[in-house]
Amino acid sequence: MITPAELNVLPAPQFWRRVSCNLYEQLVLLGVIALTFLVPNLGLGILLGVSLPSWLTFLYLYVVLGIYFVWYWTKSGQTLAMQTWRVRMIGPGGFNASRRQAIWRYVFGSLWIVPCVLLQWLLELQRWQIIEMLFAVALFLWPLSIYLDQVSPLLRQSLPDRFGGTRLVELPKNLVKLS
């Protein structure tokens, strides 16, 4: 078991570990979306012929994914992908993030969507182009924000972590069971 004081001194994950974790997270989220969104909406569409408007669909998915992230971050500090890549989110002092911190981390972590929406509108992108752009920005460009943190290479944090009052740490290899 690792203590909050020990967690607090661990280094931040490097760029490629973050990218790998994000890629795996996106794969996990496909399952979350399939279970919580596709199944109910297919049922509504097939049984009742009802289709949700796009703004409500977006809001629904945003809330569902928010619940997923906030629940994992406040319970163990790790989503399923973060467990695989030995990355953990902590709050001040090495403790688990509070619900408020996790919510703000999620909100700030979602801000990458704004430039994507603007680009989609300006460039008049089509469906697959939009998906490709969202994927590329979430996977590669957003994690690059760690390089804006010039305080210390060991403590480099992304914009969502700095704004949300959280920090990502890389767990040691020999750690089997997390606190």
C-alpha cells in the first residue's frame, strides 16, 4: 500500500505514456458509450421510432462520461486505462481528488472540444473528418499542454490538471495493490 506522502513525490507521466493511456481510454470509452448510449437509443429508435436531437445527445454523452471519470477519479484515482498504464490522479498532498476537483478536472479536460467545434464549423468538415479531428486533438494535441508547464520536468502537468487542482503521477512498477 502506498501512502499519500509517497504518492505526492512521484514524477508525472511522460508524454508518450499519457498518449498511450489516452488511446486505451478511448477504447474503454467505446464500451461505456455502447452500454449507456447505443443500447438505450437503439431501443428507442427501433421500438418507438424516436431519435434524440443532437444537442441532447451531446449533453447526455457528456454527463455519462463525466459520471464515469468522476466516479473512478474520486474512488481510486484511476480509470481502467490509468490502472493499465500505472497513472494515477491525485489531489493536494497525494490524497484522492475530491468530487469537486474531479468535476472541475473533467470540465477543464473537455475544453479541447471547443477548438474542434470551431474548426469543424470553419472548415465545413464532414462526419468522418470530424471524428478524425476529434481523435487526433484528444490523443496528441491536448497532452502536449504538459510542455506549457515549465516549473519542473518531473512535475509537468497538463492544463486540466493545473486548472482542476489535481496532478497525474506515474506509479512504480513494483506496486501491486493501490491504496
